Amino acid sequence: MIHFCLAHTAYRLHCWLPRSHQLRLQVTVFLFGITILTLQFYVLLRPRSSRYCSQPLLTNLVGNIIFTFFTIGFTVLLTQMEPVPQALKRMFSVFGVGSFSEGVCTVVLTFLATDCVRL
């Protein structure tokens, strides 16, 4: 759900800010997204990550990375278009449902990964 929340918050802040500050918001959100992607790829590419746990947490991480790309894309689109088209609003709503589902999966998989606590 954090992916939807980040894009939605950026869109709402974009509407409230004066035009002189909107570019700063776009750059800040973009850099935040790139930082999160870098951290996710770091965890994904570690050689120990793939054989660390019996739960499919690595598959969940790949899903998280995909949703992060969509978040960056939606944030750019929502902050660039002045009247947001209805089709984009509908796609963003579907993205919100998918983001919620992915968040529930993350919580369940993390809760079930009790054997992954040991190093």
C-alpha cells in the first residue's frame, strides 16, 4: 500500500504547491524512488539472499521492485498532466488495489517467515 500512498501523496502535494515548487517535488520524489530501487536491487543481487529462507520472500521482493517502477511512473504522469484523464485515474485505482494486495502478501509472508530469523 506504500506504493499507492507515495504516488497519491505526491499528486496531492503537487496540487497544493505553487508552480515554483512543483519541480522540486518531482525531483525529490524521483530521487526517493531511485534510492528505494537501489536498496531493493542491492538486496536482490546479494548472493546470500536467494538461499536465505524457505519462504518466497525473494519473489515478493521482485514484485515490490515492479510496483516501485509503477509508482515512479504514476508519480511522473500525475504530476505532469494538468487535467488528469479519466483513463489514468482508473488505471491508478487498479494500481491501488494491486498495491494493497501486494502489501497484504508482504505482511503474510513476513509473518510466516519465522525460520528465516537465524543467520
